[in-house]
Amino acid sequence: MDGLLSFLIFAGLFYYMMRYGCGAHMVHGHGSHDQSHEDNVKHIDPVCDMEVEVEQGYGKMYHDSLYRFCSRSCLDKFDADPEHYLNKKRGETL
């Protein structure tokens, strides 16, 4: 009986933490605690200037900023010379 009581207390605590605590973001399908601001963010591929959805294409962190790419080809071009693409004006072809 003592083991059953311990199990029920642990199960209740586990449920509470997953529902309302630090695990709540997992239950609701969020990748981070504050992702709501990313729903309105539009990523522009720095190579071809195409709009890329938040969860689509390829992502790359560069100097603490996330850049999204429409294709592997654009990502490879960016990897070869990132500063070249970050310093160009939008709509400029290189």
C-alpha cells in the first residue's frame, strides 16, 4: 500500500508539471517557451529574396541570427560567402 501511495503522488506531480509546468510547451506542441512572436515573422532568403515560412526550407545560425533558405542550393551559396549575401541590397542580383 505504501508503494501505491508513492506512485500516485509521483504520477499526480508528473501530470501537474507536464500540464502546467515546464513540460507544458511539449504538450501544446511549442518548440520554445515564447514562440508566439515567431508566428508573424517572415523570413527572407538572403540569397534569392524568396519568402520562407518559419518551419520550411533550411535554417542557419550566423552571428547569432537565424537565416532561412528556400533550398539547399541557396544555403550552399550562402555558406561559401555569407558576407557577400548579407551586404547586398534586397532585390539586387549577384
